[in-house]
Amino acid sequence: MKQTFLIVCLSTVIVLVLGHFMCSPVGAQVSKEVLDSISTPNQVKTSIGTLEFLDGAPYPETAERVYDYLDTMRGVDAFLKGMPGASLQALIHGNHDVGAVECHQVMITDKLMDSASLFLTANTSTMYVIPTLNLKRDGATVVEAPMGMLGAFNDAWFRYMQDIGPAGPDKGKGGKYLVLPPDYEGDIPKGYFVVKSKTYNVWVFMRASIAKGLDAAAKNVKENLRIYPLSKKDNPPEMEFISGSGVAFNTIHPNNYLFYEHLNEWIQQEHIDMLDPETRGLFASIGIEKGKPFQPDERMKKILTDAVAIANAAARSIVWYPRVDGTLKGIEVYPDTNSAWQMAWVDKNVFFNGKDGKTMNSDARVMFHYPYTAVTPAMAVSKAGVGSDYGIAFVDSNKMPFDGSKTYKLNIPANPPAKDFWALTMYDNQTRSMLQTSQAFPTVGSQTEGLKQNEDGSYDIYFAPKPPKGFENNWLETVPGKGWFVGLRLYGPLEPWIEKTWRPSEIELVK
């Protein structure tokens, strides 16, 4: 009886509801404003031209134009998102070019880095020691780090893995690190600092202090650094140290169509889990997919050639003119002063994941990876008297790029707050590497012999094709027709730098 009653009631409700809609005009419950907002006119004017539709259905010409634009956008995004991996790959290629291919073959700048090499914003003041690991080839690999090294492990997508030295588990005393490949299933022996990698390729960068001289620093490395596959720990190969000083080699990824071929090569080599599905899907949308050949047709090559040109311009714009009122606020060394001096890291965040730790700042990632290398939180921490800190000037006091045919002046106030030393190094706009001039080491600073000091204790530094008379030792050479920028490094930065009570002048155009 109850079931019959329920059925009758439900039937009555359905009839009433249907009757209401059947008696109402079609669309009477939806406003014209809503209908307009969800509809597509037959003609839509856009930045890529007028798009034609038949009551919402695109004509073939419209679809073709939109796909061209979509592929271009994806090509731009692939460059900006693929830059970390492409940069890391180029660094490893650079090692291979000088002969450091196997894990026990290590490039060392035993006579320091100079302008012969193309290496993003390298310095001329510390000794670089750069091993590279191939865990797919060698399996789990041991790195016995010497005492007193500063460095870190970065994976194939330029992500931070672990520090070496005072900020690492060895605490500056040296120790054995065991780097495990992404698919490692063996036992993990005791006695090692274990580093688990998401990728097969691993870039290891270390810096050795030269406070006791180059020879002493090189001796410490050569006598104590050991790298070998775990499987060969009982009979490790003899170490080979290959000098990178004064050697012309390239560690910078292409900025033209070759970028995509370069990126594809890396993705084919690497473990599939190097990238998340979303990023893999982006690359696949332009034809770069692991396990498949990258064979763009002429249409796609033309589109990608255009895309990389736009993307390269975007990267340079982000670096030279960061939008400090938006996504890149936090890059300024001296906030709210209109100063050109900027830091390498937005908010000194090496993970680019925002102040909440969960929101990726993709512009901040580009800001770092286009001109710089080496990712570790230790390089983004300002601690009085320890490590080093940096200020970079890409433009002059009028926010104009530096012109190599003109003369500029920078004042370094008295008592530069560096426990160890300070140095200014000049870089080439194109390569973001040291500017190649008659000065093989384009650096001037507290270690420069004969540096002229003003009566108030400050220093005037000049940037010009020829030195002003009397300031030959306070001069960095520029090249007419070439642009440049400069990095100020303080080794052992002190409180006045950290607290921003001491600051260099802006770089002024003299003539």
C-alpha cells in the first residue's frame, strides 16, 4: 500500500515538473547575457587574425590557423620549461668535450676559469672541480669528497639533490657519498651518505678554496677525490684529472631550432620519471616523446624556429627587465630603490615554488637557469663571514643595456664588507659567459694588484674599450658592438652587505 502511494506521489511530481517546462518558452530561464557569454560569434577578431565560424563550428582555415598558433605557444613553453634539462645536458657535453667522459675522469680548473670557455657566469676566483655521473652506464656510484670542498649534486633536470661540504652531511670534513640510480633495487651498504637520484645523469659541482694557493688546492683534490662505480669499489679505476683552464669548450644550450633536438636527445637518454606527466605531455605535443623519433615536418620546423625565437626573447626579457611588481618581486638586492642590482634567486628560493612552497614561479625558474648554473640552498643563504653572495647588474642607472663602445663608471664604497675578498667579473650578453677581451680574466677587485683607491677609501671602477688615464688597474675592457653585464661577488659577506647598509653605486654612463 505504501509503495503504491509513493509511486503515485512521484508520478504526480514528474507530471507537474514536465508540465511546467513544456508550457514555458525555450530558454526563458537563461538570460541573453549568459547565452552571449557561452556562444561564439561567426567572426572573432584576434591577434592572429579574424577567426571564422558557422554558428560555433570553426571553418577549416580557422582550425589550421589556430593549430599553428597552438603549436607555436607549445614550442615557446617547451623552451622555457625545458631550459633546466637542456642546460644540464650542455654542461655534461662540455665535460665530454674536454675528455672527461667516465666517472673517474674529472675536469678541474687548476689554473682557474678564464674567458676561453663558454660557461654561464663562471668566476675567476675559485677552483672548479666538476665530475659527471652516468648511473645508467655505471650503476650506483661512489664519490669520495675531499675535506674543505663546497658543492652539490644536481640531477639531469637541474634539481638539487644534496650538498657537499659544510652544508652537507660531511660538514666540510669530506666523506663517501653513494649516488643511487632511479631504478636501484640492490642492498644499500653502510658507511655512505646516500643520495637517491630521479635521473641517470648527475652533475656534481665543487669549488675548492685557493686561500692557500692554487697548487695546494689542486693537490688536495687530486690526492683525495675518488669516484668509481660501487661494483668496482675493491678495484677502482685510477683517477684522471683534466684541466679546463685556458681551454675553449662550450656548456651552453642552443637558442635556435637545435634546442628541440638537443632536448629530445636528453629525454631519450633519461629515465621516464625525470619529468612529471604534464611536462612530458607538453613536449610530446610538439613531437618530443621518449621512445619515439623526433621527426618534425617542414611546417613544424618552421613553427618551432619561430617559437624558439620568441621564447629566447622572453627569457632575455625576464632576465634583463624582471617584472618586479609581479611574478619576479623579490629579485632586487635593494627593494623599493629603483636599483638595477639584482639577485640570482627570487626571494633566495632555489626551488622556485613561491613563498607558500607549493606554487611554481616559472619566471623565477627562467630568471635563474638562463644566465646561471649550480642549484643548492647553500648558495642562497647569506651568513656573515661564510660562503659568498652576489649582486648582478644587467642595465645601467637609466635601465639601459650596457653598450661596449661607451664608458661607464661604478663606485665601490669604502670598506667593502667581505671577510675574504670581493670581485667584479664581466660577462657577454650573448653567451652569459665571461666577456672575451685582451683580459683573459675579466675580473677586478680586492685581489687586483695596484687597485687605485680614492681619498675617501672608495674605488672607482671603469668599463670601457680603453682605460681612463691613471685607472688602468681599475678597468674592465669592453668591446664596441658587444653588450655586457657585470657580477659583484663578496666572499665571506659581512653584516653591512647582508643588512644592506653598504651598497655599491649604480653603474653610470660617463660618455
